[in-house]
Amino acid sequence: MRPLLNTLFVTSEDIYLSLDGENVVANRENAVVARYPLHTLASIQSFSYKGASPALMGACCSHGISLSFCSPQGKFLARISGGANGNVFLRRTQYRMADDVTLSCRVARCMIFGKIYNARWCIERIKRDHSMRVDGEFLRQTSQKLKDLLPQVAAETNLDSLRGLEGAASTLYFSAFPKMILGDAELFAFCGRNRRPPLDPINALLSFAYSLLAHDCASALESVGLDAYVGFLHRDRPGRSSLALDLMEELRPCVADRFVLFLVNNRMLKESDFARRESGGVYLKDDARRLFLSKWQQRKKENITHPFLNEKLPWGLVPFIQSLLLARYLRGDLDAYPPFLWK
């Protein structure tokens, strides 16, 4: 089992990363402000425009450390990767399956099944834990409608029809999302999903969480030798890590959405933590982003029991385990891809 190591988040916009021996060095105006041993890191995610030295990029590739660059608002910009990992036959199988829409649907429907299942249990958890504070009947009805979609998803053989079912489930789920928000009702009013840019604090938090989750999924897929850019549900598009987006679908409700609800419902964020732009976009300010990342990293270290392996492991390893299971399915070791079914 791969050990759960740390992710180094660079949140200051004026930090330049370089290499000194076997250490990552954070520099500000030619002065060293911090250093971190490479062997303690699994990935580095920079929200600075300053970038990193070619020497550090090369060292990260040779050590298997994922190095990603995002804008200060969390928009993914680029990822550094070295030579492809894993068996070439695994990737060739992935490409052949991605070119066959019928075979692609077999994988995609498992992932969408997991997404809807986990969305339902996200609702059930809120209904159970806060029964006196939520509209229990509305949540019960929504949960039942999501449950009714599961057999249809499991039997679907057409990708376009599967996307239609996924869209219907997302509409149902996000119609219930405002009922799960127990924090500041005025600040965290939610009228539906929007992005590029997010137009309210809840969407700003969801977009940032999805960006982090997509980074973790892409890193996990690459670590087991799969091509994160060739997906089954999300089709090829230049610059888009389609398979990472596929993999994160089943993890959105139980990892990203639950985390956002945790921050909001525990009143960890306030109005002054958000910046509003003239374009209408809403983004986290620096201090709030640091708090978000700190809590995110803490959550990744909490243990759960994996529903398929029946083994205890940290949340942060779930994308890696799911990537391994997907690789095993593509190799023919499993009859079907087992999605992560949280409860």
C-alpha cells in the first residue's frame, strides 16, 4: 500500500519554487522563506503565478511527485509529468476501450451509479444527523427519486442516455442542496450550480473543492499507469483530464460536497472571507483559502473502511485505490469496475 504522504500547497502568489539538493525551496524576492524535503511529499500544488524552476520540475518527475499549477482562485493551469508510468499494454487497452462507446458505457455507468448512490447518502446523512433542523420530507422524497434512478443507470448501455440520467440526478441533488446548508442562510444562499466564474460563496467553495479533487484523481491515475486525459464518460478535449473527471464523479458528493457542507455548517467562514469581482465572480481570499486547504488536508488523513476492499485507509488514498481497481478491471482481473459506494 502506498503511504499517505503530504501535499505541499503554495498559497502565496509571490512564491517561486526551486530545488536545493533534495529539498523544495520556497523563495520570495530572492530570499528563502521555507524548505521541505522531497521524500516527505506526494504532490505539490502551487497557486502562485511565479512558477517553479526546471530543476525542481525534473526532480518531481524522477521522484514521482505530482506538481500542478493553479491560478490563485483555484483554476487549473498545468501539470508537470515525466515519462509515462506503468505497462504500455494497460494504456493501449484504455485507448481501445475509450474508442468503443459500448465498452466506455460499461465503465461510465459504474461511475455514475457511484455518484448517484453517494449523492443519496449525502442527503441521508444530513437528514439523520440534523433531523430537527432540515426539511426531512423534502430530503426524503429527493433521496427516494435518486434511489429510483439507480436501476436505470445500472442497465443503461448508451452513453448519451447515461448522460441524461446523470443530468437528471444532478438536478434533483442540487435542488436539495440548499436544504442541507445550515450555516448563514443569507451569505450561503444557493440557487443552483454556476461556475467560470462562480457567482456566490457556495459555488466558489464547490469549484475550489472540485479543482482539488480533480488534481488528486489525475495524480492517482497517472501513478498507476493510466492516461488521465483519455476518459470514458468525458470525451477527449485538448487540455482536459477527462479520465480524472470521470473518476471524480463518484467522489464529488462524499468528498467535495460533504467537505463544503462541513465548513459552512460549522460556521468556519464568514462574509469577509470572500472577494467579489466586478465580473460578478466570487472567490476565497488568501487567509480563507489557507484555512480551506488546511482542513482539506486534515480530512484526507481521516480513516474510513473501503466498501469494496473492506480495509481501513485514509480518505486521501481513495482516489488512488479507485485508480488501482480501474486498472485491474482494464487488465481483466475484475469483471466490472467497482465504484466507491460510501455510506
